[in-house]
Amino acid sequence: MSVDFTVAIPTYNGACRLPKVLEKLQMQVGIEHLSWEIIVVDNNSTDETAKLVEECQANWRHPAKLRYCVEFEQGAAFARQRAIMEAEGEIVGFLDDDNLPYPTWILEAYKFIQEYPQVGAIASQIHGDFEVKPPENLKPLLFYLAITERGSEPHMFEPRYNGFPPSAGLVVRRNAWKDNVPAKLFLVGRVGNSMIGSEDAEALFYVHKAGWEIWYNPAMEVDHVIPAWRLERDYLVSLMRGVGLARFRLRMLRLKAWQRPFAFFVYVLNDFRKLLVYFIRNYQVIESDVLVACEVERLVGALISPFYLIRLKFNKNELLCLHHS
């Protein structure tokens, strides 16, 4: 029997979070006519993730098949790519191990992708399930915590103006991803102490470049569990630094090869101007205002992004040469 829909859950040390996600998936309604599966992609976990999934499989009584695989290359980009290769469904829905889908999430995703033949990816409406209520002054940062609440009507993303949605709750056509997203992205996700993300934006760039549309569907709802520590200053500052450091890669992807050398100098000068102006206006409150501190880190990250990523690429090439020597 062919599979209509694959739910892929990339996870790293998610043993304590996965049971709730699997419970929510077993509560999906209106999809009795669909054949679907769940794949847990273990990205080198050091906790009891493998044991947990094995126990779940032994006691599994749900019509959807529960599968497990391991991706040994560290990084969310590799885990998602492994999910695409392992998936048997032509529609793949990504859930992080802290994403709790509403009961009609699969149904609404399936209906939407059938109705819009040119859609290559659909973003869910993602609500924050906060352990502690976020202060009012942090609301401008919630988007960076993969909170996506963009109104009650479906609409198409225009990446040039409003970027790309996060991968949490993202549903894609498998062939749109498989045929266009490189097997190895430059941005691989947050690994170790690195907070450089945006690997989901890089992947969606290739999907969009190939002519596929990217939509927001508010009927696909997901809760994103946000623990208290993700609202602390140190985490938010590191997060925004990572956002800035990924900036150069995403900018260059949009340009033709001949434009990039000129754009390099334009971006560096403009980023320096933005940082200088913002710092002069706000330096007195950097220590006391988390929002200001985060914006400074984002602007600093954007300014040094080309130099940081060039060095990162050089180090990757050096390691590759050592590996083959």
C-alpha cells in the first residue's frame, strides 16, 4: 500500500519530549482514509531516545506505522535530509520534538496540498506554549523562537519581503525538496555551542528557486513548547547572534555570481552604518534592555557574517582534504 503522508520528527536527546508528540499524533482525526507513517530521526542522541522509540514500537497499536532511523552527521539539516530520503509518503510533515500538533494538523495539511498543485511547502500556524509568560518587551523576538502567527487567512510567502517560515510544523512535497535541496547544505543547524541556524531558510530557498510556491495555512496549528530558559537573556543573545551570522549566506543565495563581489562591499558598509547608528542611539541601555542587546548582537553578527562564514567554509574544506588524504 502506498503511503499518503509521512510525519518526520528529527530529534536530539528528545526522550523526555517525544512521548507527548507521539501522543498528539495518535489523536489526529479525519484521516481514516489516509495511509500514513511516523519516522523518528535520531540525530546522534546520547540519552535514551532509541530505547524509548523501541518501547513505543513494541506497544504500538495505532494504524500509522512508527519507524526509527539514525542520522550520524550532526545538524538539523542532515536529519531533515535523512527524513526525506527515508520517507515513503509523497507529502512530508516536519515536527520538532517540542512541537505538539492540533488534532486536524495532518488533515488540513493534506487538504491544502491537494488543493494547491503548485505549493511546494506549507507553513503551520505555530503558537507558543510558554512555561512562563514572556514579558511584553520580548514580543518582537518571538518570531525567532519559531512562533508563526500570521493571521487567519492563508497566503503565499514572498521571500524577498518576508523571508521564509521556520521548519517547525512545515509540510513539503517530497519531490520538491528531494529534487532541489542539495544533499549537504552550507548551513547545517545549531551544533554544539554554535547557534547558527537558518538551515531551514536555505533549504526553502532552493525549493522556491525551482518555482514552487510556499504558503502559510493557519488551519494547520501547532503548539511549540518553550521552556523558561529560552526566554533568558543569555539564550536570546546567542540566538540573535546566530541569526546575524547566517545572514551573509542567505543574502548571497539571492544574487547572481557576478553581483556577489559588489554586494559584499555594499552589505559590509551598510551593516557597519546600521550597527553604528543603532549603537550610538542605544548604547546606554544595552546592559539593561534585553531587546536592545539582542538587536546589537544581530547587527554585529550580520556585519562579521561574511568573514565568519568564509572562515567556516575554509575550515570545512581543510577537514575534507585531511579526510581524503
